[in-house]
Amino acid sequence: MTDESMPIIIFCGICGLIGIIFCIIGIALLRNRKSKEKRCTSTAFGKVTDIVMHRTRDIDSNAYSTSWYPVFEYEVGGLKFVKESHYGSSQSKYAVGQEVEVRYNPEDPHDYYIVEKFIPKTLGTALTILGLLFCMGAIVFAIILL
């Protein structure tokens, strides 16, 4: 190992580490999704009752970003459940009054997900693929340049 190869090793190591982190997060999201699908086996139909705006400030740039979080209402056994989504977006993907299919845990109706907008599936898959690409890129780059 020469002094000239050290930056390449460091670069490949950082890319590989980023890839591993992305894979871990992606796999965790996918496992959480599978677990939720196993628990939430009952179906109810609900509606969007509100769209809540959340503003967050970036510490580095002092800029604000706005995200929109839908609020869902569904009924189980005569009880109404009102839940604000954990997933927001820069533009609302829902409209107030829109009907949604809700899957909930029959043992704990607070545990739910919205069928057509189950974000961890897409995000988990994307992060896992991106992580694998980073890892493979780091390996190929190291092989070619070292």
C-alpha cells in the first residue's frame, strides 16, 4: 500500500460504508413493513379528514421546509380512530374527504396503515438497492484503481 493509494482506499471505504448504512435502513423499513402487514389483517374504510402542515427549520441554512400530513379517520367496532400519518410530503397526496382503505391490527386498532400509500415499501426497496449499488461501486472502483 502506497501513499498514492490511500485516498482511493478511503474513498472506497466511505462509499462502502454509506452503502452498508443505506442497506441496513432499507432492510429495516422492509422488515417493519412485513411485520405490520402480518399484524394488520383487518380492513376498514375511512376518509381523510384534514391535511396538517408541519414546518421544520434546517439548522445549517436556517431555511424552512413545509410538509403536509394527512389525518385519517376510520371506525372499528363502533369506535372512531383519528390518526395523523407519520409520512408527510411537500405536496399533499390526499384531499380532504378522500376515501382510503385502512388495514388495522384487530388486537390494537391504533396500529394501522393505509393500503395504497404504504411508503416504507417503496422507500425501503429504494434504499436497499441504492445501498447495494454504493457497495458494488466501491468494490469495482477499488478493483479497477488499485
